[in-house]
Amino acid sequence: MELDKEDVRARIAALLQEHMDIDPALALQDTVFSELHKDFDSLALLELQLLLEKEFDMEFDGFDRNAKIPTNVSEMADALMREYELYQLRQAKKNSAPNNQAPESITG
């Protein structure tokens, strides 16, 4: 499944409203998270990451260490879309990997 950035942005804004009481209109204007909520810190970013994992039925492998940590909805959408693509690739590899278990023997 391919993600649409505007849909991802809208879903992030909805999660911010539902769980952090942040105005989605301001979030969609790409206002910096710390300006949207005075207590938005690394813990809030982690909470948002967990909410996004649940929303998109995926697991973040962690933000790219070479990339900038997302500070607004568009940056978060970009990061989520990259992570989603990587997650899909990991799942495809896992599903196509040969089963290394020995067959059960039937003894009588």
C-alpha cells in the first residue's frame, strides 16, 4: 500500500488533536511541535511515534540517525512514509525468507 502525504498529514493532525489537544489547523500549517504544545518534548515525540505505529499498523525501526528529528507535521509525515516503506521491505523479506526449521519426523 502506498501512502499519500496529505492523508498522512491529516491523520497525524487528527492524532495530535485527539491525544494532545493540539489544534489540527495549526498543526497542518507546519507549526513547530514545541510551539503547538508547551510540553511537547522528546517523550511527546515518542508518544506520537507509538500512536502512528498503531494508526498505520507498522513498527518504526527508529528515526534515521542521519536525518533531522521531525519538528512539524510535514517532517513527521516524511519520516513516517520513509519508515513505512522500510517496514514494508522488512516484512517482505521476512515473508519470503525460507523456513529454516527442520521438518518434523514421524516415528512409529
